[in-house]
Amino acid sequence: MSEDVSRRQFFVWLGVVLNSLAALILATPVIGYLLAPLLRAEGGQYRQWIDLGELDEFPEGQTRLAKYKNPISNAWDGDTDNIPCWVRRLQGETFQVFAVNCAHLGCPVRWFPQSGLFMCPCHGGVYYRDGSRASGPPPRGLFQYPYKIEGGRLMIQGGELPTLASPSASLNKRSQECQG
Ligand code: FES
């Protein structure tokens, strides 16, 4: 009788331990999701100012491809932690820095200076030179990085790709206004 009880107790405890482990494994991504906004807050570890290079590397009136190293990377990421972006210098210290990813499903867009358009190879999305949507399935224009000039160098706020939740909207209004 006492052996039955102890065996039953053993299986009860085993069940409790296994269920707790399963709950912990399932809860980890949920907890991460809930805590993410705190980490993304200003000064959080995700967003960082990243040096894209000297202003002279970006001639006025031109759009150039630039790359930066993702500040959140692992040793085994290899070349994938080099993130490309399109840099458009309007004049002086007025820039637009576009995420390379299409606003539809994220394919990398290419700049065609002859036509003055960004084109997406996946489903034919097209954007004007200012990043606004021209045609195709993208629901909006290209996402833009917040930027600033510091010590004659162009800095962008990287660490996560810009989205509608990024603070770029207000920061980039300035460059939109300067386009006239
Ligand atoms: S991913 Fe660019 S148009 Fe679909």
C-alpha cells in the first residue's frame, strides 16, 4: 500500500515537473514579446546611432547604396549582419535614408537612376525617388531611418529595421518638406 502511494506520488511530482517545464518553454517567447517594448524604449539596447560615413561619400542629388553592421549580431551571422540601405542626399545636410526592404513583403528594392525609381523584383512594386509608392502591391512608401549629422558624418538609427512604429515619421518630415 505505502509502495503504491509513493509510486503515485512520484508520478504526480514527475507530472508537475514536466508540466512546469513545458509551461516555462511556452511562456518564454510570450514574456519576451511582452518585455520587448521596454527594451525598445529610447536608450534601449535595440536602437543605436550608427555611422554610415563621411558626408562627402554621398553626393548631392544622388542615391547611393550604403551598408552598416547590425549592432545586434552574433559571431556566426557572417555576411548577413551587413545591412544595406539606400541613402539619398537632397542638398546640404538634408537626407533620406531608406530601408532596402520593400514595404510589401520585404524583398530588397533596387535603385534605377536612369528612371529615377526604386523597383522591387518580387511582385513589381515601384517607388518614386523620394520613397513614396508609385505602383504595385506595396501599401505605402519605403520605410525610412531616422538620421542626424554629427562631426561631418551621417548617422542613422539602426538596430532594428524601420517600421510604422519607428520614430522616423516625425524626424523625416523635415526632409520631405525640403523636397518642395
Ligand atoms: S515584396 Fe516588393 S512588391 Fe511584393
